[in-house]
Amino acid sequence: MSKSRHTEPQIIVALKQVEAGRTTDEVARESDEALRNKMMELAQEKPRYGYRRLHVLLQREGQAVNHKRCYRIYREAGCACGGRSGNTVCG
């Protein structure tokens, strides 16, 4: 049997960090769901608005949201079209 390069305390710390990362992702996904619902509500009211303007509306309502996160959720919901050619309405 070969010897490990890491000590037992190092392995325990690494495993705790991995476990902590999972719970953080789960919490983020739950908050994404609330944000997704709010974005879809705004997109239904303002179908011509893109993710940038929806991001501004969310900020005006007092929600601290990252523009990259806003774009990811908007794209996952199927609202984003490939460019300026075509109208894609969320629904």
C-alpha cells in the first residue's frame, strides 16, 4: 500500500470545503428560482426588453443581482434570441 502525500487533517479540511461548496450552490439555485420568476414576470409585462433592461428594473426594485447572473437566467429561460434578427418572446 502506498503512502498518502496528505495528512489526515488536510484531507478533512478539503472534504469540508467540498461539502460547503455543495450547500452554497444549492442556496444559489433556490435564489435563482425566485429571480427567474421575477424576471419572467417582468419579461411578460415588457416583452421588448432584453436582459440588460430587465437587470436595471430589478436593481430599481432593490434587488442586488449581478448582470452575468441575470443574463444566464434569461438565456436558460429561452428568452434570448441569437441577435437582432427575430422576435423571441418569453412564454
